[in-house]
Amino acid sequence: MSKSRNLLLTSLLALAIAAPALAQTKKAGLGREAHPEEVKAWDTDVRPDGLGLPPGKGSVKEGEALFLERCASCHGEFGEAVGRWPVLAGGKGTIKSANPEKTVGSFWPYLSTTFDYIKRAMPYGNARSLSDDEVYAITAFLLSLNDLVKDDFVLSKENFTSVKMPNVGEFYDDDREKVEKHFWKKDPCMTNCKVEAKVTGRARVIDVTPDGGDKGLKVE
């Protein structure tokens, strides 16, 4: 191979290695940086510690009127749900049962989850149409439906974090890497791995097995 050809190949190789770095440093010249007002319009998430909450307030009484007008058609007048829409109230003491009722009061760990979801996604079909005061009011009414506040309660940015949800202590970080590591195999079977399945329970216990036959078996 000639010297000139070697030199050409070396140059091409050096260019190929340098290209990604050049691409990262050189701007494409498209678009612009978002204005602070634009960032603020989208940066609306609310954390459990209250960070991100907008100014505002709303009472249980105001929330009841709004709920009946904007939410009850799907969730029922008392949060009991209509048809297959989610139940929002009740379910206390059912989480560890065979048929848990996961509602705002029985399951959700943080009030910020309720506020954030209502603000972003509700009412169904008309999301982001509620004002901040209306979101506070509806959230307050949901607390009342779950017997977590009194009927004269007014929820605001200032007292938001004082509301503690009943199920907050039952959530924990994913710890499978510690507690299940002894089940992991160094050399897992990748071919012809036949494991005998054993029935350990039936879905009809939680009333989800279709009529007829033994469908919905739980196996391991």
C-alpha cells in the first residue's frame, strides 16, 4: 500500500473520530431559547413538599358545587363512580384485602398527586380548563368526601403540606435489587428452559374470572 493511500486513510479515520465531537459543539442554528414565560407555562408539576404549587385557595363548599357541575357525570355525586370511571372516595381499610378499593383517600400517598392530576387532565375532554382556585376547591372537596377534612375546610398553598394522606407510609422504594438478589442466577437458562407451572390461586377470588371455564389462573 502506498504512502499517499496510508495518509489518506489515516486522515479519514481521524475525521470520523472527530466528527461526533464537532457535531456536539456546533449549533444547528435552529430555533431559540424558550422565554421564562414559556417555561413557566409548562413547568406546572407539583411536588409532595409543595414545590410548584400556584397561589390560590378553595373551600370544600366551593369544590362541591364545581364537582357536581364538572366531575359528577363520570365520578358520581359522592365519588362513587359512574359505570367504569374511577372511584374517588371510600375504600378505607381495603388495600390489604383480596379486593382493594384504590381511591384518593385509601391509596394515594400524596395530596400533590391529586392536585397535579386534576390541574393537568381534568375534566375529561376539557383538560386545563380549571383555574388554580377551582383546582384547590375540588381537591378540598375530595378530601371531605374521604373524611380527611371538615366541611368548612379551605385548602390553600399555605396549608397544603399540612394535609397528610392515610396511605403515605405504605409506599417504599423499589428494593428488589437487595431483597430478591438471592433469587437471581449467575448463569440463567437461555434455551430449552422448561419450568413446571403450578396453580397457586384463581382470579375469581377478586371477581375478574370470566364466566365458564377455568380462565384467569394465577401460576408460578
